[in-house]
Amino acid sequence: MPFVVMKPGHVQPVWSGHPWVYSQAVHHVEGGALAGDEVEVVDPRGNFLGRGFYSPRSAIVVRVACRSPTGKLDAAWLRRRLASAQLLRRQIGLPTQETTGYRLVNAEGDHIPGLVVDRFDDVAAIQLTTMGMQVRRAMVVDAVQSTFGIETIVDRTPGTYAALEGFEVQRGVVRGRPDLDTYRFLERGFRYEIPLEMGQKTGFYFDQRQLRARIEQLSRGKHVLDAYCFVGSFALAAARGGAASVLAIDENVLALEIGSRCAVANGVSDRVSFSRMRIQNLLSGSHHKNSFDIIVLDPPSLAPSQKSLPRATRAFRWMVAQACRLLKPGGLLVLSCCSAAVDLDTLARTLAIGAKDAGSSATILER
């Protein structure tokens, strides 16, 4: 088997359990490894550190998937990992009668680098984000189907990952119903129907489930703004929580149409108003000054890389300042960030400075 030899001084993170081997940490590669191959990772003395998949075009050259010298990254390994992921979800109470949509496999979080699986009731949406997973696509589909008992599997691999790793995306239904065009699932009792043509991620943002529940708890009698609302999942939660009114805004016409249909299906359409507009226009206008008790700001990725961090922090600072002007005194601002380059400390700084720009102050209640 080919093996990757690490440089002195770079071994400890991998030795202590971190799954990523960065390109600058590699001394040399032996054995003629090709993209997607299974490789061993060793320290400068030849001591075994782990086994993973080789990605020569990526800044992360190897993603370690196994720590046993005798282990193999084969179909049996994958089925074991998938079964462990399923058991972990069951231990935390997923699925339930009220929640049939959730993240079932979370890549490195479940020790399966390069594989994400979201479950939408009887459909699984997969993302293969490394060449190692892509060359094993058939094995992945077989294992997902046999382990989870899911007949219909959809490939939702993002083109950005494919371009980075050097393979072509093959999105669409991989196995099962070729005519599938809509996900139907429940989250906390809400019924969702989302067309597959929605391009974001696998189709829904399951990571915000607990925050949606928190918004629902806080919204009774409140006037709520859900900015960058997508299909309005925060707006629906606020409405069910007893909000006096909810304004949900986005620029995506299809997302707003879906959100409106979901509001009707869940019996909250009388309290939610969906509107297409540029969020910047609403925030900078004076029409809604001191109008809202709660504002949810969940913008798209503003800093996809470290290089774009200064621009992103300026944008967050401006959004916070404008949102503070729209809030009533003592109002709550919920600020989310999906930019990897923006850490919690940076987000807290932009929150503090943005509030100061608006002549306000911010107290962080929860993270």
C-alpha cells in the first residue's frame, strides 16, 4: 500500500486524533498513490499513524479514516461506520414521530471523511466531497441502502468540492424512484415539502433545528423578522410559538413560494408574511425602525476563505448596526454564521462593534 511520510514537527495533531494531514505536513509520498487511493500515514521514523484517502489536489492531502494497522477501508468498514452513526442518532432520540428529517452521517464527525448523508424520511441525500468517496460511490450507495433500509438515494454533491478534488458531479437520483422530485419530511412536527431543484446544500439546513426550537420558545406576542429566510423555517417556528407577526424575507423566489406553501400546510399562514426583497434594502431603510422584538440574521457564506475575512467582518458589522436600529429597545438579535473563516470570537467582536455603531450595546445571552 502507498504511504505518506509526515515531516518532523507536524506529527502530534494526527497522532493525537486529528483526522487531517495537510499538504505542508507531508515530507514525501511513496508507492505511487493516485487520487482516491487508500494510503497509510507514518511518522518520520515509519511508525503507523492511520489509514485514509489520498487527495493530492487538496490542501488536506489525507483524511484519516482508520487507526488500526490491520484495518481496511472496505465495504465492511463502511457498513460498520454507518451502523455506528445510526446508533448514535438513536441514542439522542432520532428519528421520532415528529422528526423524520435529520443529518444521519456527518463526515469526520462520524469517522467517514468525505461522506455526508441527510435523511428526508424515506429518502437519503448523499454528498461525496472527496475523491476517496467518489471512486467508491457504488460501495457508498450499496452500504447506505443496506444499512439504513432506504430505497431512494439522491446525490447532492456540490460542484465546488468536485472541482477541488478533480471529478465530475453526477447529481440526481442514484437509486430508487427516478421520478422523485420532492422531499417530504417532518421536523419537530412541521411538515415540509421541498423540491429537489432547491440548490442549497442537500436541500435543508438541519443544523439549525435546536435554534429554531429556541426561537419558538421566545416568540410569544413578539414581532419577528426572519432575514435570509430560505423556506422560512425560523418564521414558521416563531408563528407556532405565538408571534404576533412574522416577516420572512429572501431574494430566492422559489424558496419563498415553498415557504408560503409550508406555512399554509402547517396552519400558520395568517401570521407569516413572505416577501421578496434585498435584505440590505430592508436593513438600511427607515420604514421598519424600532419595529421588531426579534430579528434572525442568517446570511449565506460571507467568508469562504481566510482571504475574504476582512470583507465578511465589515458586512457583519454593518448588518448588526442596521438590525439594532430596527429592533425595539431590549429586542433580541439572533446572529448566525456559516463561514468557516469567521470564528465565535470574531463574530462576537462584530456584534459588539456593530451595536456600538448603532448607539446600542449588546449582551450575549446564548451561543
